[in-house]
Amino acid sequence: MERLDSTQVYANAWMTVREDRIRRHDGSPGIYGVIDKPDYALVIPLDGERLMLVEQYRYPLGLRRWEFPQGTAPDRAVLAPEELAARELREETGLVAATMTPIGTLDVAAGMSSQRGHVYLATDLTQGPPARELEEQDMRAAWFPRATFEAMIRTGDITDAQSVAAYTQLLLHEHHASA
């Protein structure tokens, strides 16, 4: 597929939306809508058998959701993935990790968005105060035993696709480390 031209149709501090005129492999024309967002970091804070999650109101869903700390830098800024992961962890939970291990990459919605996620395992944690952004003022953080976290996925209390996928990456990381 070849991009012939691109028109930005919307932009704000978090994303841009563009419409690309394309030529398909068979030569036929088409259009493609793309949401461009900077890469994000998702952090799995792990203390023994406990995982820290954050709960916040997700406006597009109209629901409060539990998920791993995750996000992008303000104003579509681009940061190194490890720097972004440390920033999101500290901002949303107040935690600082002595060890931050990269364990995977996630594509959010490859059919419509260029955004990719970098997944980190945070261990050797020290608690401090969170420094949440204005949109996160109603966020709360809590520790959950792994068995409870898994049960919350099964019951639909955790539906964030990135958190579920990142947990699978954690399980694979642990399996590989023990093999």
C-alpha cells in the first residue's frame, strides 16, 4: 500500500487524526484514517505477589476502570521509553522503582492508530506521593494479590486490553526466566 498524500483533520494535546489518500497493491485508490499518538509506557509494579493498579474514570467508556499505570508525556512529547515508564509510575502511584525491566511491546489498535506501547516490570519499589495530572485527579491506586487480579480479569472487572496483554507478557517473561 502506498500513501499518496495526507491531510491532518484534527489535533489536540494528546493526538492528531489524519486522512491518507492511498493506492492499494492492485492499483485501486482508497483512503485510510489514522490516529497518531505518541508511544506510551505501561508499568507493572510488582512487590512479591502483589500488583499495583490504578483506577480512573475513562470518559469514552463512561466507566471507572482498573488497569496498570500507563500513559504518554504531555503535549505529544516524545520521551525515551524507560524515562516515560518511570515518569508514569511516579506520577500515577508515587512509586519509584530501583529496577525497571523492559518485557515487551504492544500495538494498541494497529488498524487505526500508530501508537505503540512499551511494557516494563517495576520492582524494588519505594513509596512516595503521586504527582497526578489534572485529568487524573480522581485516580486511586491499590495493591492486589495476583490471584485477585486474575479473578478480576475473569469476572470482567479488568477489561483494559493493554493491561491484560501486559500481564501475559509478564507471565511469559517469568516463564522464560525460570526455564
